[in-house]
Amino acid sequence: MSSELVSVNLNMLIKLAKPAAGIKLFQSRIRAAQSGGYISRAKGRGMEFDEVRLYQAGDDIRSIDWRVTARTGKTHTKLFREERERPIFISVDYRASMQFATRGVFKSVQAAKLAGILAWVAQRHGDRIGGQIFSDTSCRELKPQNGKQAVLHFFNALIKTEAKSVPINFEQVMGRLSHHVKPGSQVYIISDFRGMNPAVENYLAKLARHCDVIMILVYDPLESHLPAKGRYRFTDNTTDVVVDTGDKQGVLSYQQKFQQHCAALQTLSHKLNIRLLRCASNEDPVQVLR
């Protein structure tokens, strides 16, 4: 089996820069306070024309719209929407459930590819790039920074994960995410979202109040549909499991469980005004984001 199907390397992530060039990040409600490539709702002197209104004391005389002033006989001034930078925060799930695939690449590799593409797009737009990489025993946050060095720093974290041995669950990870992310950020959470509970939903709600949140569900096709009738052996090199797909009731229960998981995520995304994408392990991540 090719190593790039089960693990991530720097060359793989760097080569994503070219296909990422044709992708735009989701438009968002910007609240950050620095200059950059996105339009905020604040009005001021900037690159994007917004509207014309009557001149008010204190307005910059350089912004007077002389054509409208001449036409109406009253002094009018132009208003602009400032272009602003935003922090992009990408949370990537490397837990044991992500180290799996029957088609395409491991879910963890697909998650890293999605994160790599998003990082390149953000860098091209002049955004600050940071993130979070977590497993069952470690969690690391990277402060958003500018430039290609920030992208490479993020990539190195994706490749060289921390080898701690203190168990950490999804609820704790989302708690840390809500603590580290600054208001006005755009947050991508790339995961299979195993371990969802009310506390996780509360953390997501907290994030969604001040940030734009996009959840990307990564899954293997086997998780949505079991293969044709037969007996199949699965292993994680420690435990073996035999699945009999001739058991119609068992197959139905299995598929309903995944459908319920997806439906719960969809309901939550609507409730919190969060975008939800789905990406199978055998899909092209570029096309999914495009």
C-alpha cells in the first residue's frame, strides 16, 4: 500500500498549492481589525465603494462626491467598506477513528489534504493561518500568523504530531478550540465528529456566535453503506472483527446509525447557522471545496 494513502508528508501538502489556486474561501461576517483581502461591515475609507450620503461634519473632504454634489446642489460624500484580514483557524482530527479507509485514503489523510488546501487558499488571500491538530492523546494549537512560513509551520504540525499519552476526548478538544479562537475568525473543523454530545454542541454554539464556522464531515464509503452480502474481516492490528452483511437487520441498523449521525449534524448546523460539508475518503478534496 502506498504510504501516501495512510500517512501525510510535506511534499503532498506543498503540491496542493496549485489546485488550491482555483478555490475561494466562503464569504463571511468579518469582525477582525487589520487590513487584508475581505470586506467587513464596518464603513470607512477603503477599497470597496459602499454608498453616497449627505456630507456630515468631520467627513474627509477627499471623499466628497462632486458629481452627486453638483447634480443635487447639496454636498455628498462617498462611504467605503474597508477590506480587512481575518484569522483562519483549521482544526484537524487525527483520532484513531480517522486512521481508517476501505477506499481512497485514510480519513486522517483526507482531513490533512482538506486542511492543506484551505491553508494555501487563505495564504493567497492574505489571511492569517492557524490551527489545531488533535488525537486521542494530544492536542496542539497554532496561533494564526501571516505568510508562507505560517503555512509551512502548520504543515509541519500536520506531519509531526505530538506523542503525548494523556487521554483527551472530543468535548475537551472543542472546549480548547472555543478558548483559543478569537472573535471574527473563520473556523474549519475537519473530523468524523465521533463523540458529539450536548457539551460539544454548546462549545460550537459559543464559536458560532462570534465566528464563521464550517464543519467538514470526513467519512469512508463503508460507513454509509456496507458491501455486498458476505463475511468481511476488519482489523486494527490489535483486534479482529468479522462482519456478516447477510444479516439484513444488522446492516439496516448499521446504515441507520450513520444516517442519524449525519442528520444530527445537519440539524445542528441549521440551528447554529454553521455550514456543513461532507467529504468521502475516495473523493477529490479540491472538488468538494470548490
